[in-house]
Amino acid sequence: MLFIVAALALMGVLLGAAAHTPLPLFLTAAGAISAWLLVFFIRERTGRKES
């Protein structure tokens, strides 16, 4: 239960910070994070097929 409360509090802080950033900066950061997560996902899927 404490984990859920902490996660919701963190999400509220991050969404509050995102609401005050300019839209082009927010979209650039979101694109960079999405690209990094996609690269991480592809590396994990292709690198772990041996085990």
C-alpha cells in the first residue's frame, strides 16, 4: 500500500512539473525518453534469447 501511495505522489510531482514546461521542451524530452525505452526494449529482447 505504501508503494502505491509513493508512486502516486511521484506521478503527481512529475505531472505538475511537466505542466509548467514549454510544450516543445516537453515533447522533445518525451521523444527522447521514448526512444531510449525502445532501444532498451530491443536490446533486452535480442540479447536474452540465448538463456
